[in-house]
Amino acid sequence: MKKSDKKIENTLRESLTDVCSQLLDNVAGFKWLTHFVNYSDFPGSLSIICIFESRAELSNMLDSDKHDYLLALIKNELKAVGIPLHNVHKQVSFDTEEACNEQHDGKWNRRFSE
């Protein structure tokens, strides 16, 4: 990883940590988030995955105004540190701990690699 990539990664991590804290306080069922990126195609390759406790809680969020809140929060927080998301609906996805437990025995590394 190049020095410039490390700097971007640190900025991403700090911003997404702030987003995570706000989502934990404001969105029912939200548990954590993670991101993946290929720095040779940044920021287009940036992918953020928001993890919810259960499918029911994820479904409730998707059917509510919290969905727009979540996407706007991520987009605005990253924009504030100079990281534009050109297609937030494509770059932010969702998953649940319930599904990971059922399909991958709770092994997120295996789930994300498939």
C-alpha cells in the first residue's frame, strides 16, 4: 500500500467510525459497518456494507425515512473529508448478522470473500 493510500484509508476509517457512532444512536437494529476499496480505482471502487442485527430490522429501516438518513449521512460525512461517492445507492449495501450466522456460521471473512 502506497503512503497516499494509507492516508486515504485512515481518513476513511475515521469518517466511517463517526458515521457508525451516529447510526448506532439513531437507527434501530444497526450494529456496525465495514468497507472495501481498490485504491487503483478510488473512489469508484469504494464499497461500504452496513450490518444490521436481523432481516426484520433491516427491512424496517429500508421501508422508513432512516434509509435516506443513513445514505445521506455516509455521503455527507465522506464528502466533508474530500471523498465523493458518485453513486451512493450502488456503493452502500446492507447485510445482517442473522444471515451471516445462518449461511456462514458467523464467519464474516468467509462471507465477504464470496
